[in-house]
Amino acid sequence: MTAVGNNKPKRETYRHGDLRNALVEAGLELARQGGPTAVVLRAATRQAGVAPNAAYRHFTDRNALLHAVSQAAMAHLARTMEAEQTTLPPTTDAAAAARARFRAVGTGYLRFAQEEPGLFRTAFHVPGDMTHAAADTAAGTTGKTPFELLGTALDGLVEAGLLPEDRRPGAEFLAWSAVHGLACLLIDGPLRGLHPTRVHDAGQHVIDMIERGI
Amino acid sequence: MTAVGNNKPKRETYRHGDLRNALVEAGLELARQGGPTAVVLRAATRQAGVAPNAAYRHFTDRNALLHAVSQAAMAHLARTMEAEQTTLPPTTDAAAAARARFRAVGTGYLRFAQEEPGLFRTAFHVPGDMTHAAADTAAGTTGKTPFELLGTALDGLVEAGLLPEDRRPGAEFLAWSAVHGLACLLIDGPLRGLHPTRVHDAGQHVIDMIERGI
DNA sequence: TGTACATCAGTGAACGCGCGTTCACTGATGTAC
DNA sequence: TGTACATCAGTGAACGCGCGTTCACTGATGTAC
């Protein structure tokens, strides 16, 4: 970096090579810090070290860029949820395992919301992609959407006999609402700034409620 | 209106008389249509028929205006919730009444989110005011915040013996999370555009879950 | 293997826009005498 | 009751800003002969 405020990472090649990806990555960084409205086309190109209009080779619109960033954020969320499931200690008790996997879905969701509020808000800012389209599948990732992970976990509860089959339909939306609501209250709402320990407790209590009430 | 696009409502007096209120009202209208980001200072003054800088007599900032609008939106939410409780048929069964009042809190909350998504989002966009400060108390309104209404309803459940006293602490956040989450999913999320009947059903199911799981 | 050429990812300059905010002002209102 | 004056809510013009987007362009790359 030669001059203050000059963040242009100079390329050696005239062509960038992977600009589309670089722009999405830059957009993710912007979203991470300021949520969806911070995903500004000119800022993304600046961060990628490219002229503003270069973005139009890869996105029709500022909106198309935002949409791609939103999808990538959703993929991040899914990856965090899967990571949470991966940390579970192995057990021979099938029912306990099913329960633990179910709870990990919620815990991972909440952890992501807490650790990456900007990305979380960005993931949900753009028309419903949670239930569809997993976007890029990173190494070691199933490619499932958050919604699919939740569905699988619920199926596991039914198989383990922890959830009556007749309660299964629509259960996604009950569980999802409760966890998503807590996430929103923690991020944007009156629960912001709660002590991390209390945040974790609140999450567990909400998941308890879901298990009881589902 | 003499010219197309000229929305300036001309005053007779030089002084406006009630500009602060007019700006908040204009802000509410903007928020109603486009959420918090649509609360634009110049647009509000335009709608009030006043020069842009006139706003600075009543608000230090664009942010101060947004904050006032957000509080007013929150007051609207509270009013809708109270209205929902008012429509309940009278009953002599104290337990049934307590339950109905509790459910009306959630139903009113969801109804407002559905009918006024822009105001709903605006109410929650700005740092936590739901638990405090009821803002302007309209005629026939208690002045309670949404949070207080929920608390009162929960106290009613305890008094009626429908909720064990030891489950009461923290119950606000469980109920609130679930209902708030559904509201968010219906407005911004993948449940947007759900058929109104299904929306109502989903709301009732979530409230069922809360009653069971609280 | 060497050359001509088409492709198309990036450049550089410019546009119009609406925004928030500041400035020095004006003139209606309420009050003191 | 009539007049002088202070107050302060609104005016009008201007500012600098960063944005998204368009234009005609340039030059590295890959391919056909």
C-alpha cells in the first residue's frame, strides 16, 4: 500500500481472472460489516481493485450482486449449522443422537446470527432463498439449505420416536419461527447486547420450548 | 393540485403550527410504504409542504426523525394489539378469558406485521424501544408497550392457574421469539406471499406451540 | 510453429440524481411597556 | 388600547457527496488457418 486510503490491490494481469467471485467475496465483507444496505456496487469493485463498471460484465445490476451475496451468506449459515452438528460427541443412543442433532440445528442457527449479524440479515433481506438453492457447495459441505437441515433433523426426531408422526407436518415452521425470532431480537431488537452467556441460555430455553411445544 | 407532481399542500399561515407532528406523520406514511430506509428527511418535508431544512427546527438529525417515526410505529403496534383484545367476546370463565387475552396478544402482533409490514419493520429497526417508552398515547389506549401487554397477559395466565409460577420468569422471551419470528418469516422471509388463510393458521399453530411449550 | 483475427473482460470519463446538511435571511407571533 | 421589540419557525439557495449506470474505448487471450 503506497498511499493512505488507496486500497487498490494492483493486479499483474490485465484480466482479473475471477472477478465474479471476487465481487461476491467483497460483497460478503461489506455485508458482514453493515448488512444488506452496505453491499454497494462501487465499494465492491473498489475492494476488488477494479473499475466500477467492470461489475457489469458479471452482474446485470447492483441488485443481482446483492442477490448473489445474499445466497452466499445463506450458504455460510448452512455451513455453520452443519459444523455445529459435526462437533457433537458420538453416542450409541439413537434417540439422544437425534435430539442432539435437532438441537444443534437451532444452536448453529443462533450462533451464526450472533457471530455474523450482518451476514444473517443479508441472507434474509432478499426474497426467499432459504428453502431453495444452496449456492456454492464448499468442501465438506452437503449443500443442504438451512431449511433442509431442519427438515432432516425433524425427520430424525420422528424416526427416533421423539415426535409423533402426526405432529411432523408443518413442524418446520414452528421451530423455525421460534429460533428465527430469537435471532432477530438478539440482533436488531431489544435483546441486543445481552451477555453472551445469557444469549446462550436464551437459545437453549427457546429450543426447550420448541421440543415441548412442537 | 395545479400541476402534476406538485404535492405541496400550501399553508395559509406562514407558520405551520404543528410541523413536528406533521413530519412524524409523513415519516409514518413513508415507512408504511417502504420501511425504515424510506424515511427520508427531504421526502418527509416535501410531504409536509415545507422546505427541507425546516425539519431541523424539530429534529437534530435525520436519525432523530427516524427514531421518532419508529416510536410512533411501535405505538401503532401496541394499539393494534389492544384492539385485538377489545374484540374478544365477554365470558364468565376466568381461565378461558385469560387464555383468550394471551392469544390475542400474539394474534394482534401478527395482524399488525401482516397488515403494516413497513411500519412493523420500522418499529424494530431502531435500538430497542419496545420494552420502554410508549410514545404518544392515543385516545382509548392504555399507553402500554407491546412488551408490557405480553407481560400482563402472561401474568393473567399465572393467576388463572394456566401457567405454573416457576415457568413465568423469562416466558416473555419465549413467546415473543416465536411470534416475532413468524412475523419476520411472513414479511421478509420465505413465507412471504402465503395465502392469508394459511397465514392465520400458521399464527394459531405458533401460538398453540407457545402455550404447550412455555 | 507462426500469424491474423475475433472475442470480450476490463478501462476511463462522464452523466444525472437525490440525499443530508449549512448558511444568512425573513416575517408572523406574543409580550412588555 | 397601541406601539416597539425579541423570538424563533420557516425560507431559499447552495454545498459536497457517493451512488448506479452508460458510453466509447483498449488490449490480453484463445482459436483458425
